[in-house]
Amino acid sequence: MYTEIRTFLLHAILILACVSNCTSFEERQKKAIEVVLQEDYKLMQSAQEKIKNKGNKIDAFTTYTFQMKTINLENCPADFSEIFRKHTYAWEDAVKQMKEKDNDFLGNLFEGIIGFATGNTKLTMSALTKILGDNGVDMQQVNNSWRDVELSARKYKAKLPVGPN
């Protein structure tokens, strides 16, 4: 009887230890995602600042997409990492299209998109997407991939960065 109680207690301790480690693993994943989202947000803010200070819009977005690829995804869940990479590729494609359409009109629209992303514009994303589409730049991939990033982050209960309102 004593051996059975001892075995039961040992199993209970092992189960509690496993649950504790699983929780901390989930917490580490959540924190890793939050770090990635915060870094991406800071990069977007930096691009926005360059544009506000009359910097070249294409250069600002090129730098943004290059820096997105340097964000460390190592501690993130594999599915989130893949979704974030797809978002990076979507931005690369949009910047490529923008370079092909290199003109002030499209640059101003991209500036509006950054403003929208940070809560600084009254234009709706659907209106911007339509105007860009009419001018040969497809932002639907960026919109869809960002939605997927948000959904994946929420799946892991990660908090999304909040921009100025």
C-alpha cells in the first residue's frame, strides 16, 4: 500500500512538472511572437518617419522589407514563422511593383497605407487597395498575409502592438 501511494505521488509530481514546463514553453512562444510583432512595428514606424521627413518612399519600403528578413523567428512556433515569412514576401512583391510604377502618386498612396497601419489616416484600406490595384500595385497579398499574422499571433494569445490613435 505504501509503495502504491508513493508511486501515485511520484506520478502526480511528474505530471505537474510536465504541465508546468508546457505552460512555460507556451509562454516563451507567446513572448517570442510578441517580440517579432514589436520589432516589425518599430521597423514600420521607422519607414513612416523616413517618409514623413521627405525621405524616398521606395527606399524606406525597401529598407523595411530588408529589415523584416532580419527579425529573429527562431523561438517562434513553426507555423507562425512561416506565416510571417509569407508576409515578408508579400511586402517584397509590393515594393517590387512600386519600383516598377515609380511615381509620386503611388508613393503617396503607400504613405497613406503606412498611416492607415498606424492609425493616422481616414482612408480605408479597401479604398487604398482599390486605388493601388487600379495603378498596377496589388496590396491584397500584404493585407491577407498581415491578417494571417494577426490570426496566428492570437492563436498563441500574443498581444499585437497598438499604434497611435
